[in-house]
Amino acid sequence: MAVPTQPIVLDPTGARAHDEHRALRAHGQAVRVDILGVTAWSVADPALLKELLTSPSVSKDARAHWPEYGETIQRWPLALWVAVENMFTAYGADHRRLRRMVAPAFSARRIAALKENIDDVVTGILDRLDALPPGETVDLREQLAYPLPIAVISRLMGVPAEQQDAFRRVVDGVFDTTLTAEQSEANTKALYEALHLLIASKRAEPGDDMTSLLITSRDEDEEGGLSEDELRDTLLLMISAGYETTVNVIDQAITQLLTHPGQLALLRSGEVDWSEAVEETLRFEPAVRHLPLRFAVTDISLADGQTIAKGEAILASYAAANRHPDWHGESADDFDVTRTVKEHLAFGHGVHFCLGAPLARLEVSTALSLLFGRFPELELAVPVDALKPLGSLLSNGHQSLPVRLKPASGR
């Protein structure tokens, strides 16, 4: 196995994603990559990745464990991904403290309580789409994949309707890896302005929502609760992760089912549950391809003779790992809802496993079952290879998803 003499430069547009994933897997357990000017170890080997994601030798705290932090933060377009102060970037006791404060928002009871709301939101969307003339082209990313998770996370977090469009724009910018450092900085500024407005409005008029609960906790427990920056960045994490990733899973699931009619037939017949389609989509086309960044707390010796040195950055390459033949065999590149082993890393692994996974699964399975139940003749309006990926090496979705819900009259 030849080790590249230079880091593999990841395409910021995401246009060559699957080719890149194959290249990452071909270079053993880990390989150095260039992610928008920062060198990191991409780990696409699922066994090693799961090991590192559960090891105390790996941290997400850039301030404490990345010597390049001070310099990089000034110029890197993805600076926000390592600079935020919330459980996403926390390590050890700090991570446990922050996660414990957020976990109640995603309890089984709260998720169950949202089911009726999710059903109502999807039904309302489909009612509006059903009223359109036969044969009309509809962008399902815009008309279904976006509004559902935005409505659900806004209800959970108490985001007023008049602020939802602003959050959508700036959260999209967080995942856009085609932005310059200056554009990214401007987007971050706008994002924080939206968060400060939300916090101020909820301090003035608290509600029965998680934002109000976190603010109360922050204001009443200054020693053991959240700092003001942690409050702001925790809201950022919950709102952005609560909608952007779910948008992509809905988008990708619809795409895969429309391009694999035999698989869709199994679901429509009831032979396979819709939840199985969700899991296979998460494995096959996870919402996030790569997740920046983690850092080696000590030197980490790999089985293939390489060493990730203390202080070096690590990129969790989830999408490449999910299709690794060592994990899913020769059929790893096949979309198969009947797959016996559907394990994947779409929601992470270990202590940073996504708290919102049950909510995302519920939203996607509800959207799929009701959509395909309402529109049995649903079809893509363009060839699948005409679908354009998002301008991102992180976020895994399409710029649009044009479909015809019903055949044109007289067809």
C-alpha cells in the first residue's frame, strides 16, 4: 500500500465524493487529507474509526488539544466547527456536563409527544402538494425535506415563525464549504445575531420550549449551568443539527427509492418496514460525509505502521466508512433495504452519538410512508445524474429534488 507523499485534497464542492471515498479507503486505516487548507488524518476504516471515537486519546476540544488552533481559527472557513463552545467540541467532564443539560430535550417522552405534530406537518404539506395540477414539477427538497424538520425543531426549541427563514439561511452557510474565510465569517456573524435575538426574545417572554428552559438554567445557576457563550452555542448546535441533517436524509431517501423501484415495491407492499429504508439511507448516503475535527491527545500508533502524532487533527469520514467492504462486504455499494446488517456511523459513535437520532428517524420514516402512500406514481422529473450536489464536502444532499407527483392528464 503506497502512502501519498502529499495530503489528498478534498473537493470543497462535493462533486467527486464517491471517488474520494474510494481513494480514502484504498490508503489503509488512515490517510492525510487537505480540508480547505488544514491537514488532518481522514479515518475511513470503520473499526479504527469506532475505536478512536470511544478513546480518551482523542478529543474534540481544539483549544486544549490542537496546537494549530490559534493560527488556524483566523483563516479557516470551517473555524466555527472547532470554535463553538458546546458539547460538540467538549471533552471529558465538560462534555458530560453539557450533554446532561441538553439530553432532556430528546427524551423518549418528548419525542413521542412530537409524533402527532410530525404527522400533522407532513399531512399539511402533502395536502398542499396534492392540490397542484397533474404533471407539474415540484422540488421536494424545498417543499418537503426543508419545511418538515424546520417546523419540528422550531416547535421543540421555540423558534418563532418570523425567525425561521433567517436561521435556515445562516445554517445552510455553516455547511457550505465553497465559502471563503471572509464569507464564512460574515455568515457566522449573522448566525450569532439571529441567536442573540432568539435568546433576548425568550428572556423577555419565556415559553414551554427547550430554549426557555436552557435560558432559565443559565440565569438561575451561574456556577453549575451554562455560560452565556455555551448557551448561545448549544442553541446553535440543537437548531442546526436538528434540521440540516434531517433535510439531507429525506432528500437522499426519496432519491434512492425512486431510483431503486424494486426496493420501493418491498416497502409499499409492507414486506419491509419504512424504518429499514431510513437505516439503509443513513448507511448508504449519510447526511454528513465528513465531520471536522478531532485531535490526538497522545501519539496513536496504527496497525499499518503509521502514527497519528499528539496534536494532529483527525477527520471522521463517516460516508467512506459506511461503505467499507470490510464492514458490509461486496454489496457495500448497493442500496438494499433488506440488508441484514445495517450498522452505520451516520449519527456518530460513542459519547458524541447524536442525541437527536430518534427524532430524525421518526421524521424521515413518517415523511416517506405518507409521501409514497399519497403519491403512488411519484417519479423523478430529471435523470438522477442531473441532480446537483450541494456545494459542500460535509453536507450530503442535492441542490434541488425535482419530481412529478402525478402523471400529466391524459398520459
